Amino acid sequence: MKNAELRSEPRVAVSCCGILRLGDNAAPCHIQNMCSRGFLIRAAKDLPVGRVLHLTCELYAGCSVECTVQVRHVNRDCLGARVIEISDDDRLLCRRFLAEQQAAAAERPVP
């Protein structure tokens, strides 16, 4: 039996490159899924729950969103990060990207 989704907004599977920054330190990361409120991120470095980071994520070629995220959970493969600060323009870009990804997923045939 599948548990009910507790999120107020569904996550959308994506494959985007990003950069996580903490002060002067930066590390590449990979966004596995997202919504306008958060990201599931594969990163090489373990980060503690509660850590606040700057995320730059390329949604389109040459077009990135930037936001401040807080690590909410960590497992062996990924970390979940909640958006705590994002500009209105970046939020709109993120929502447009998510709508396009959801529409594309709905058009794909089910195997």
C-alpha cells in the first residue's frame, strides 16, 4: 500500500546541475527532483540538517535560478533542502520550468 503524499506540492523528477555554496566554498551538485519550495539534491559532501546554503541551479541552458536553502534531511544518497529565500523572478522561472516538466511527463507513454 502506498502512503499518501504529505507535501502541499508534488515533487517533479528533473535532472539539473547546480552549485552549492557555503561562504567561499562551492561544490557541484545534481538536482534529482524539485518543487517551488524545495529540492532533492545529490551532493558529494555530507551537510548537517539545519545548514543554510546558497544554491544555483541551471534550469535551462544558460539560465539559472539562485536561492537560499536549508538542509531539512540527509540520507546516504541525497539531501532534502527547503527554499528559504528566492527572488520573485527566480520563483516565476522555477514555476514555469516545473509546469513544463509536468506537462512533458504527462505526455510520455507509460511503460
